[in-house]
Amino acid sequence: MSRREGSLAPQADSSVSLLPHLEAKIRQTHSLAHLLTKYAEQLLQEYVQLQGDPFGLPGFSPPRLPVAGLSAPAPSHAGLPVHERLRLDAAALAALPPLLDAVRRRQAELNPRAPRLLRRLEDAARQARALGAAVEALLAALGAANRGPRAEPPAAAAAATSASAASGVFPAKVLGLRVCGLYREWLSRTEGDLGQLLPGGPA
Amino acid sequence: MPAGRRGPAAQSARRPPPLLPLLLLCVLGAPRAGSGAHTAVISPQDPTLLIGSSLQATCSVHGDPPGATAEGLYWTLNGRRLPPELSRVLNTSTLALALANLNGSRQQSGDNLVCHARDGSILAGSCLYVGLPPEKPFNISCWSKNMKDLTCRWTPGAHGETFLHTNYSLKYKLRWYGQDNTCEEYHTVGPHSCHIPKDLALFTPYEIWVEATNRLGSARSDVLTLDILDVVTTDPPPDVHVSRVGGLEDQLSVRWVSPPALKDFLFQAKYQIRYRVEDSVDWKVVDDVSNQTSCRLAGLKPGTVYFVQVRCNPFGIYGSKKAGIWSEWSHPTAASTPRSERPGPGGGACEPRGGEPSSGPVRRELKQFLGWLKKHAYCSNLSFRLYDQWRAWMQKSHKTRNQVGRRDPSPSPLPTGPAR
């Protein structure tokens, strides 16, 4: 592997070829992101169904307020260098598990007879961790790992836990919807960003 | 026993919210300074109510700039807009709602009551829990598999429909001493069941009851008192074999082994056999099979396939005087009675010989039977070829017996139904 400073887009310089195992790793991680995006869709559908109308109705649009420790991908995300995008993806994936755990705990009170939803939320937290670790490993292999201070998931987790437990039921339902929506958005974003690394992808 | 008690039909007790952490500031209901947007607060938040009761609620708007108006606000419940005549403006910033004769909640997470701005945007929400307190669970029954565990089942009161999540907890304790214990493995044999896997005492009675709790109250079943030894069941008898009794057209011999798990304990087993004709759903039961491991079924139809099952009741363990509990039935075992040797329709003379490709009605029926056995009896090796081999063997051994004369009417070693 040749370390390059600056841009991480190997396909931008056709003279640089990725090592086969690194290319395989990128493909593998991209496939994982693709699969998890599908699961995230299913999670969202199951979630809205169990909260009751109007959550599942077309046109239902609660305010998309930001969640502490995690925001939606910015409109400028697509314009960033791919290594920066992947760093943001990894950071978001690291912030998601405690939020998903908090949603699961609240849903365990609200929907105790919905084991499939609870299992999906538990799986989602685990899968977000796994994909985030895979993206970070790729960044390290590509020489673009984040060496600076990172967001602290434990603080976000504490906030998520206490807030989720204290808020009214309707706000908790809305918050859960927001978290599940962010989960889907970030997975989709990660899948797209990884796709840029695949040979033959756009520069 | 204390009767089931009903909790007050009032708003559920809520923990007082702490100072809003950062996350909650971002959740619906908090104002955004300087944004020009309005938010609101619904009162009461997340009330719990009895079916048929009424609810008075308010939606109070606040925001920036101040002086937000209640004009134009409206309510929805579970996504459906409520008629305007149910609402009235209390003051410039508060819209009231009056709902009467409430139905049970549509979902267990609560009915969604939402206050909307004129443009349809959501200002605030509250979840209603409308239902009934639980009624007394009843009809508790328990059994112990081989004295190692205890499984109990019960019926929820009022057929279980409270419209609210109702938690059922099976409790048990030794009658004369010991603390209350709570069963932990639920839904093992249905939605209202629990399994206690270990640490059970014998020769001393247990008290068992079920507590049902929801947001509107709780109820407790009557106490069931039992000794583990009085409610023992066991596995079905293994190794059930069904075979012909020589050439007797109307008899089959059934043999089995007593359940091994209880073989070291002093008990008298009772057995029951049931059998039916292949195409029938009506079982005949042979009841009078006590402490034996074989039985001969008689009065059967010749040339007919029968399915047979056996079950065991291990009564009298360690001197228990109670009846014991029947095991499950063993897997079905099949065998056929010999065809009648009298000439006539359906007689053996018309059957095609083994190996012939004829597709007469007998072979067609047999093909269906083999297909069914493969699917239901875990025996994947059955085939027409095997059946033809067996027929050839049968004819050969029948010729041999006819040559030397009939000696012993004991069942010939015929292939029986598929092994379990």
C-alpha cells in the first residue's frame, strides 16, 4: 500500500492500485452498509407501525429537531473529500448505538409485547458499532484515520438515557422516530461514500 | 384472599422530570428562542383512564413572538381530526378539548392526542391510556416433568382484554416457610404460562398464585396449593412398535418401553393407547392398560393401515395418591393388518406383483401414504422400491411358513412404522 498525503481517492490517480485485500475490504464494508440500510428501513417501518397513527400515516411530519450528539448529514457532506466524509460517517455510527439503546429501553416500556421491534433496535446498535469499526479500519488502512479528539459517546448516552426516561410518551415516540430516521440516513450516506472508493466509482 | 383491587381512574403517576438535559431541549415541546416558531404543552400528559370515562385536556401555546393565539389550533387523535365542536378556546393561548365515553386504547403504546397549529404542524402531543384494570386470573394448572421442574398455566381474567399492557407474574412459596419467589421464564407453553426450571422441593406443598398488574390496578388469583409429587408427568413412552400378529387379519400387536426418566422411582404407570384408521380423524382409545408395556389390538379391519399412539401416566410416585398427569402422546406409529385371504374385491389376488410398473389404486394410495410418512414421520428413506422389496420378502416367507405349517402365532418380524 502506498501512503499518500492529501486526497484519499485512489481512483483519482490511475497509477495507484489498491492492494487486492484492501479493495476486498472496501467491497465487503460497502456490502455491509448496503445490507444494514435495508435493515434500517425495516426497523423504521416496524417502529412507526407500533407507535400508532399518525406515525405511520403519509404526510406525518413532526419537527425534525436535532438530537444531542448527532445531526443529520449536512447538505455540504457530499462536497467534502471522501476521507472527511468517511470520518463523519464513522463518528455518526459511533454516536448512534447509545441513542438506539435509549430508544430500545423506552420502547421496552411502551411496547413490551413487541419483541421483534426490541430485537431490531438491539441489533441496530450492534450493527452500527460494527459498521463504524469497519469504516474506521478502512480509514486507518488508507492512512486517513482521525488522530484528533473524538466525540464522546458515553456523554451522549447519559443524556439520551435520562432524557428518554424523563420525557412524556409522545415526545419519546417522536425522539425514537428521529433516531431511527437518523440511523437510516447515516447508513445510506455511508453506503454512498464507500461506493465512491470502489474501483470504477466516481472520482 | 384479598380481592382484586382497582386503582384510581386518574392520571398515571409520573416521575417529576429533572432539569431538561441537552437532549430533551431538542425534543418536541421546547421553544426555540428567536426562531419565530411556536410550541405548546398539552395537559394532562399521558393520562390513564377507564373505558367510558371523559377527558378534559388543554393545549397551551407559547413561543416567540409572545402572545401566540389559540385561534386556528385543532386536535387529532390517532391521526384523525377531532370535530371542532369538541374544542373551545379558553383564552388567547389555550384551546380546550372535551372527550366523552372513551374507547379502549388502540395500541399499547398509547393513543396519540396531538395539538396542531393552523398550518397542520405539530405543536405538542400526549398519549392516552384507556382501558380496564385487570381481573383476577384463574384456572391455574401446573405440572412437573419428571419431578425436575414446574410449569404452570393460567387464564387471565376477563379474557385478558384490558386494552392496556398487563403484566402477569407467577409467584410461589413453600407453604409453611420460605419467601415469595417469582417465576422468570414466561410464555413457555402459551402466552399465560411460566416455567420454574430448578430448585424445587419434594414432599412439601407449594403455594402458587398469579398477580396481574396494569396502569389501572392489580388483581391476584386464588392460591393453588400442590405437592410436586402429585402433578408429575413424564415423556411419552419411547420405542413404540406396532406389528402384525402372524396372519391374523384383525389384530395388531403394540409394544413400547416405559419412560426411562422415571425408571428409578417407585411408581405404577398407567398407559393409554389410541389408534385410528389412516383416513379417519376419529381415535379409538384403549384405556385399560395398566403397568404393561404391550397390548394386542383386536377387532380391526383387514388390509387397513392404522396409526397408533401411546401415552403414560406416572401415578403413585413415592406413594402419592393423586392421579398423575398424562404425558403427551408418542409419535404416531403405523402398521397395516393383513389383507383378507377370502377372494373378492380388494383381495390379494388382484394386487400387482412386486416390481411391476402397474399404477393401480393400491399402489397409488401407497404412494400417497409414503409421501405423507416422509413428511410427517421423519423417515426419508421410504420408497416404492423398499415397499416392493418388502412384498417380495413377505411372499417368500409366507410360502416358507405354508410349507412347514403354522407353528407360532407370535407376530412376524414385519417392518413397523418409521422410527421416532
